[in-house]
Amino acid sequence: MISYTICLIRRGDSILLLNRQAAPWMGAWNGVGGKIEPGEAAEASVLREVSEETGITLDAVSYKGLVTWRENGGHYGGMHAFLADVPVDFAYETPLGTDEGILDWKTIDWILHPNNYGITHNLPHVLKRMLEEDTLYDHRCVFADNKLVSIESVKLSVHPENIRA
């Protein structure tokens, strides 16, 4: 079941990331987002979560597909992925401590650096596809003991339902 959303907010060559204060991914940098409320469309959820976690009110987001995962051959989960662009001169000073963790603008090169172990394990793969391609994917991640074992990006042939209200 797809129960979560994630948004990567781009300002020029940087992405606003959250260093999470709580599990899952405690201490790791990731996009902002959260749980979809009952009856809520994914796009409405991500706009609400971005506002709650950052104070930023976005005018629009672009749907970029799914990130799904299996853990230790069992538990299945997933999130709808979105990309939002703000102007290069968008005023949002970081680092900024919040209840969720620390928000900070990180350059795309920093996020994609092969020796960066401070981000969620699947973020570089997903971000690269989100930025370089218009194709919608299901990024299927397999984890074992909290380590990414494999990731496969499968093109979505049908746009998932319940994205917009």
C-alpha cells in the first residue's frame, strides 16, 4: 500500500533536505513528506506535509512516480514522489531546526556524491531519475537489515490513481 509522500524542493542547483530526528532514517538526509491521511489525495498530502514541516506553501508540484520497498523479504511500503521548483532567489534561510529535524539546502552534486553516506540509501538513484527524466517510475527498493540490497526502476505504464483531489 502506498501510504506516504515525499517531496524534493529544488532551488537552482540545491535541494531542501531534512536530517531526520526520529526513525525511520534517523540522522539521515531525505526529502520532506509524510503519511497520507484517510481520504486525502497524494498531492494534497504532500502540499500539507511540506507546509507543516517547512512552513513553505507550494503553488505546484510535479508527480514523479513511486518509491516502494520491501524489508527482509516481508513488509511492503511505498510513497508517492513529487518534485517542486522554487525560484533561485527564493528566501529560505537554513540550517533550520524543526520538530522533525534539521532542514538545509544541499547541492545536487553533494547529494549524488558516491561517498556520501549521510543520506537515505535510495535518494541518489531516485533523485537522478527525477531530475533527468520525465518518465514516471516505480523505484522498487529491497532492504535487508536496514541496508539497500537492490533498486530497480520500472516504468509506470498507468498513472496511479488518487494523486489529485
